Amino acid sequence: MRPTPPATHLPTAPPTRVRAVNDTPINHGGDFVLYWMIAYRRPAWNFALQHAIAHAAAAARPLVILEALRCDYPWASDRLHGFILDGMAANLRHLAARPVTYHPYVERTPGGGKGLLESLGRHACLVVTDDYPAFFLPRMVEAAGRKLPCRLEAVDHNGLLPLQAGVKYHSAAYHFRRHLQKVLPSHLEETPLPSPFDGVRLPRLPALPSSITERWPSAIDLIAASTRDCLAALPIDHGVSGGYAGGGITAGRGRLTRFVEGPLARYADERNLPGVEGASSLSPYLHFGHLSAHEIFWRVAKEEGWSLGDQSHETKGKREGWWHMSRGAEAFLDQLVTWREVGFNACVFDPRHGSFDSLPSWALRTLGRHELDARTHLYSFDELDQAETDDPLWNAAQTQLAREGRLHNYLRMLWGKKILEWSATPRDALDTMLRLNDRYALDGRDPNSLSGIFWCLGRYDRPWPERPIYGTVRSMSSPATARKVPVAEYLARYRPRAGRRRPSAPAG
């Protein structure tokens, strides 16, 4: 069922990106339109926010934005919470002068936010939310649809291609790239508004009902305080702190500008060099919704002097040459679009996408045949978590992950392959990879993360010459990696700190 766009000159989200979560009609007597911001945590380049603004304008009602943060989501920690709170502070600053009521809410105790959305929904004409297909969010949205007393519409703004335009599950990046080259150009014409509040006049809501604000007060004081101080009082994992980057749209845009004006030109040659900062480092901003793929794409296009229609009309699935941009830009866009969005495609069209049994049949067979092969080492989870193996390069990669919340692009593959080699079974290896990645990585718990982890076990790959333990799944070794790329500087930078053990990750 597709919702009917409101009669207004303001553009709603494209119909291909909107779905009604429930059958409840719009409450035309409601006091406001509510945007429940759960995945696209940004005030710009946001189809869901744009959709909510258009409905509010058509109904001549105020707009309320609820951005809530639970304290009991899986892997909640100082690192993840801090990044999200940075984003909420940036949103607060950005929305201060806009015709909107922004209500940031942060749980102080588990379950403290229960009932907030439903209570707001009793006063709303319509609730608009984000249609993110991974983590616990799909279950949360479906549950909300059953409880809300008004219409709930979910808007997909996960990538350049609408999720449903993927049509089917694509088992190889090559096949998905060919599909993209056929269908993406028409969808690129549907671009979100960079500044959706510009020129918009909406009535102001004097205040939210006191029954709501007294029970679920705004967290403005919390997000305006010192991040270290406010996190210490929350019931989350304090063993994972900091990270290599601060969150929010302002920080994300700063990083995007530095990348486009610097490493982008060298991206094709330097992204796999561990000692060089050649990657974009934008994945956390994409994961938490502080930047959209559209904003990143059009920023690159502007730098390249590119416009719609400049791409090739060939659809042969080639990685280079289709966009008619520079080598660096072409290589980056293949990561941003093909490799990122093929993970979202799996989430939507493969219901088993997060399970071991979702691996290709050839990978399941070969890993099964070699499951009993002798292992040179069988490291415990705690030894891996603490980077206590006999492989200095792997230890450095794990140290970077735990210390900064990121893994170098190229070494992420080695990191996962060695965990397979050091685990009693491939299923154990998958569990270990997910637990380590989801706890520490700023861009973990994401379809793109799943793609990288499952690639280590054969997804989106092909059979290779047979080896012990790996079977025909591609193998990697630290000596071979060191021969291909320089690692000395990386090893020096991420040497594990002797005598300082981190709290171990909780059982998954």
C-alpha cells in the first residue's frame, strides 16, 4: 500500500521510497506531524524529513522531530553513545532557527523511554520515520505501527538506489553493479532537498503537552554538557570509549570536504596502503545517518564537474569508466554505491542475510569439508579481543579497531580471514567477527559491515585454489600482505600497549 502524497507544492519523498507501516488513517484532527528520527539523524539531504515537512505544510500543522536514544540497545557504549550525542548536539544547533519543535530524548534508565512515541502519536496527524532494514530497527518500527493510533509511514533513504528497486537478491557485486548501471540513472534525478526548511512556513507549536515533557523531558541539558560527564551517568558499556572521530553533520561535512579536496584524487592508488590516510573515513557518518549518500555523491560530482547524463550508457558491470570521472572518484563511488548498497540489498531480499547458513552453497560445502582440519593456533575470544596472538600485523589491526573504532580497509580482510583460521569452526569465527566488530566499530551493526564480514567467508566472492581450513574460500596471510603493501608504519602506530588490558566484550 502506498500513501497518497499531500496536496502541496513541497516535494514529498519519491513514492518508491515510501511505505505505510500500518492501515490506520491519517488523523486530520491531530495537533502536529511527527518525524520520528531513528536512522537518518540529520537535518538536511533527508527524504524522510522532507516527507514530514511536506505533510505538515499541506495540513498547516506544526512539525515535531523526536530523536530518541535508548540505553539498552545491543553494544551501547561510551563510544557509540558519544557519537550519537555529538549528532544530536549538531542537530539542536542546526534546527534552532527552523520552524520545528525538536525533542531530543536520552534514556537515563533501561526502558525509560517506553510509551513516549505512543503518547506523542495520540496528538499527531501522522508519524513519519526512517525505513532502515538492519539491526533492531525493523522490529521496532513494525511494533510501533501496531501501537500508534495514527498513520505511520516509513521512508527509505539508505542509498542512491531505493531498496525496492534492487528487485531481487544479488549474490555478486558484479551482478549488482550491472543492475545499478541499468536503473540508477533515473533514480539519480530524484535528489533530496539539501536544505528542506528553506522557504517553508510552518505554524509553531507553543509547547509539547506537559504530560509528555514531565515524564520524558528534553535532553538538551545532557547533550549540551560535557560528553564525558553525561556518559558516565548512563547505564552503558564504559569499557569502550572515544574513537577516531566525533559525530554529527558538521563534523561529517568537514571530513567530507577534507577527503574530496585531498585523498579523493589518490584514492584508487592509496586506499589499500595501511600507512597512508587514503580512505574517506565517512562510514560512521553514513551508518548513523549524519550524512547521506546523496550529499556525498553530489559533493564528489561537483568536484569532478559531473552532471546527470555524463555517465556511460553501457551496462556491462565494469568497475571503471561508467561514471566518466577520474580514477579516484570512480574507485570511491564503487565503494560508496556498489559495495555499500549491495549489503542493503541482502538485508531486504535475503531473510537469512545475518546467519551463517546464508553463505553461498559452495562456501558452506567447502568450509564444512575442512571444519576438522588441524589448526596451528586456537585462540580464545579473550585473547583475540585483547590482541594477544603471535601475529603482529593482526594484533595491530585489532588494536586499531579497539582503540579507534575503525579498521583499515585492506587489513579488515586479513583480520577476518585469520579469525577463521584460528577458530574451532567457521560458525565460531563468524560469531567472533560479529562480536568484535559490533562492539568496537563505529560503523558496525550495519549492512555494509555484514558484507565485509561475510565476504571473509565467501559471500560475494568465488572459489579459489583449495587450502587447509579455508577450503576454496579465499585465504590471506600476514607475510603475503606485508609483501603487497608497506606495513611498518602501521605496525609502529598500532602496537598493543603492554600491561593495559581492556574490559573484555560481553558474551554475544
